[in-house]
Amino acid sequence: MSEAARSFISHLSELAVHDPGALAHLRRSLGFAPGAFPRAYPYVERFVPRDSHADAPWRKALYLTAGLFALHPEHRDGDTLASALGTIARRRESKSIEQRFIALLGAEPDSLPKMLRPAVSLLVADDQPCDFAHLLADLGIWLRPFGADSRDWVRQRWARDFYRAYDLDSDAGDSEPSRPTASSSAD
């Protein structure tokens, strides 16, 4: 995980403790396109690389992650969003959560923000934390307009994480291919 992602999540965690008003602005930002709500700028823009444009995938990923974190400021290293959802689906014995997760996997960059909010709401309902730094890195890849191969890699890893948590009796392999990197400044 990149130091930039860890630093950003640490910043959001500090806001959760010391500035609940900031979290309210970040939650409200989810009603807008990522990076389009001016009241969120003071809390996120300092983490956007200087050479980024308004539609840069990494910038959008920062804003989207900040809003989702504000919905559920419960970060835990190693528990990916997909594995957290798989844990909830297993605990509830819910096929509907599985179906919603499959729909999430099919999301294109433009529809992903609207599909993530209900997914994080499931985490809130079950008080299930997730690794927001990992989510940020994945979103930096997923939101690339022409990154279909890397996006597919993220989708496949999310599917593995979900089903390994959903079906604890599976014979999951220990090896994982090297992951594409989210370039924070090249977008």
C-alpha cells in the first residue's frame, strides 16, 4: 500500500476524532460527482498531486474514499471491502448481498460511486470495518477511463476476497499475482 494512501486515511481518521463537521461535509459530498463538492475541498485537495487535472482518477478516488470513510469511519488494515462484504454475507446467510456484490463488480467507472455507497452502508449496519487505504488504491485503478485490464484485475481480486470470506471452507490458494499500481500523478 502506498504511503500516500496511508497518510490520507490517517488524515481522515484524525478528522473523525477531532472534526465531526468535516465528516459531515465529506458524507454530503457523496451526493455529487467525486471532487465536485466545494465544501470537501479543504479536507482532500491537499492530498491531490499538483499536476492532476479535475478529472484525474486518483483525485476522484481520494474524494470518493473520503466520502465513504465519512459514512463509516472504521478502518482496519487487511480487511478489504470485498472480504468485509463476504463476511457479512456469510454471517447473514444472504444471497442478496452476494447478488449486490456481483452487480458492484460489473460497475463501470461512472456508476461505481453510486454503487459503493450502499455497500459501505452494509458495513455500517453490521459494524464491520474495512481497509480504506486498500480501497483508495483500488479505486485509483478502477476509475481510470481506459484501464480495463487493470480494472479487471481489481475485480478478480475483489471476487477472490469476497468468496474466500463468504465460503471459509474453500481451498484458497496462497499465491497472488503482482498487482498493477495506481499512479497518483500520471492520471
